[in-house]
Amino acid sequence: MKRRPPPTVEPGFAEFVAARSAALFRTAVLIAGDRHTAEDLVQSALERTYRHWGRVSAMDAPEAYVRRILANLAVDHFRAAGRRPLELLDHDAAVPDVYPDLDEHDAVIRVLRELPPRMRAVLVLRYFDDLTEVQIAEVLGITVGTVKSQASRALAKLREVMDPPDHARAPEDPARSAKEQRTA
Amino acid sequence: MTTIEEKLTAILTDEADRHDVPAFSAHAIAQSAVAKGFWRRRHVPLIAAIGLAGATGAGGAVVAAAGHDGGGRVTVTFQQDTTGWVHPPPPITVDSAVVRDWVLRRAHAEGLTGIDVTVRQDPFALVVTGRAADATRLRMLGTTTDVLFAEARSVSSETDDHLLAESRCVQKSDIGPDQPLCDRNGHGYTFVISHDGRARAVSAHAVRRGPGVRDWAVAVRFDAAGAEAYRRQAEDRPDQSTADQRITVEAGPFHLGDPVISQPLTDGVFESATGFTRQQAQDLAVDLLDPSPEDGLLLLTATVTPAAHG
């Protein structure tokens, strides 16, 4: 089947892709867990953006629109693939161990991968993209209350492996309390 | 921000830094967007494109369909669709005998006769030959059925962040009911698949709900796993009323649009909206009872050509 390519790409869209695709990819790879899926998700999100670029470009925050599409695509993708366990991260190549505590790093990432897709997206948008709870609710199409509850549950799971040095700052954490009792 | 939150931010940043960022081409993205024409979910373009081809007589964006007489017989070749993928999807690996039996069973249920079926591997191709007069229905033999649980309230990733005008909330269909794209408030749907990926029907049959030709619906009863999947789906949306939970079925060109579930689906029973002819409702019931032997068959394109003689 013959397909007619677009004669030109709007300069604004080309600039947007050049400027923001890397940031979108970084978000996607954290939610998706592997670079190939992340690449597909970003590609799909940008394709959809292109379709409405005339209107998107006039928005105050076009990236927020794209990020919304990206996050929803990611959640939908992993819901559709819900029967398949997420694989551990597929890194580009062997890299020097620059992180001071790789055990903890890997443990946190492993827990992240095991979270439900929407909960994982909440964490990435909150603690990597630095969005507010209101913005996350808008991006994911859920209530602020759901954002809070999802983030709270996710952090509770992460606490079990992160074991922060300042125990006194979260005395209500049952997992840590149990650990303290074991070590006492 | 607590210590844990700060540490999590650092770990996420480190993790993101460990991946080389690929180069995205604006031109390639635009080209792919234009080529696809429209999209919703990965297998929906196939369905929509078939409907479009039927309505306009032209090939759709995904399905290349060129009808020819071919001396009274045509060959429909189903192949894996790799359109629009940055990385090719995994190749289809199926049990040839299972797929062949599935197609023949569906053909028999739909009253199609004189069907020849061949399954080729590497690359996958399902080749069905039959009467040219049955070309449209032959093209449906390789399509699969998927039951989806949809939520209506979330802002859809497929539509704008503004409410859609009523006229844009329905996709016209010549086969079955028009396809609703929005909820009652004008928000686009976000489709989510069931937890188990697929809910299977244990019974499905056409039921008449009015005197008109298109007053037929399909009554469906899920298996226990399907009913349980719906229950869990509803539980996962505690902030959403059950009136906004919908079950949709995507099967070839058919789409059971807007069978709003107004109460928990505890018994696994639901009925579609009306809008089908008797034949369509019966065909869909057949599809629901025998959806697909292999998940990988979801991404098939169909090409119709004159059957080779001899």
C-alpha cells in the first residue's frame, strides 16, 4: 500500500521533538523498565501529538499534554501485558558502578518494577519529574486522593528495602517498626 | 521531602542516566502519524480500518483489501502487522494445526463452505481461500475477539484534553452499532484491558429486542475468570461509579459499544446494546465463543487477492 509522506514537518514540532524527546524518554524508561518499550511509547505519544500539533502548540504547556499521553500509554501498555512479569532493566551496556550502594539501588528498582503500572507512574511523575499531586492527577486522569493513596502505598513498599538512616522521621511505618524490633 | 523520598529521587535520576537517549526524528514521527491515519489501541486500527474499507470501498490504513473476482474464488492472506513499530514485534509462532482448526471451526459456524486453509511459518501467514462472494466474511475468519473492560471517566490519551463535541463522540459504523468514543459528559474513553488479558464467554447468543432489522443484541455470559476479572477491575477503580464502567468487545468489525454496566457484574452476565442485524449478532456470538487460539494473532493484516488457479 502506498503511503504519502507529509511534505514538510512543522518547524515548531521539530523543535519540540529535538528539545523534549530526551526528557520524555527518560520518564518513559523509568515507567516501562526497558528502553525498547520506552522508545515505542515515546514514538507513539509524539505521533499522537503531531496529529493535534496545531492545537497543542498553542497550549501553555504542550509538554504536559504529551506527558499525559505518554503516561496513559504506558499504563495501558502494562495493563494489556499484565500477565507478563516485567523484566529487570535492560541497560544499554555495562557501566561503571557509580552508585555508592548498588544493592539498594537494584532493590529499589526491583520493587519499582513489581508495582502496578499506575502506582509506578505516580512515583516516577512525583519523584523524578517533580510534578505536584494535582498535576499527576491531571496527567493520569485520577483524583488527587488516588494519587496520594497510590504514592503512600508505593513508598511503604519501598521503605522495606531502603531502610533510611533517620528512623525517627517515620515512626508510623509498620515495616520499619518490625525491623527495629528484630534488631533490638 | 523525607529521606526516603530524596533517596528515591536520586535513584530514579541515576537509573534514567544509565540509558542512552535515542534520537527521535520529527520527520519519521510525522510520517508514521500520517500513515496510520487514526489510532486508539494496538489492534483497534485494524478493526476500524476494516470498517472504513467496507464503507468506502478503499483500502484502510492498516488493512490492504483489494477485492477481485478471481474466477469466483479469492484468497485472503493474513500476515503480521508491523506498521508503526519502532522495533518489530516478536514474530508470531503458533501451532499450525490449532490455527487451521480454529479457522475451519469458525467457517463452519458461519455457514461458509468450500474453504481451504493453509498456515505458513517464518514468516507467519494464514491463507484462506473461498468463494469471492464470501470475501467480506472470509476476511473476518482471521480476526480475533477481545473483551475489554473500559473506563469512561478518565481523560483519554486518544483525544484532546477538552470535552469533545457530541458530533465527534461517535464513530459511524456500517456494521453493528456506532462506536461511542466519549462518555456522557464528552470525555473520551480510556480503554483498559481486563487483568487477565482476556475474559472468555461460556455462552453467547443473539437476542431480539425490537421489531426492527437492527434491533438485535448479543447476550453474553462470562466464565468465572472473566467475571472475577471484571470484579477486580471495578475494585481497582474505587473512585469511579459502576455506571462509568463498561464492557466492550472488539471482534473484527464489531464493537459492542456502550453496554453500560449499571451494577456489579457478579454473575458474569451482560447484554450488548442493540443495533445489530440478526446475522451480525449471530456472527459475533460465534466469535465470542471461539475468540482466538493464540494471542499473537491480534496483529494481523488481511490482503484479498484472486485465488490462484490450478
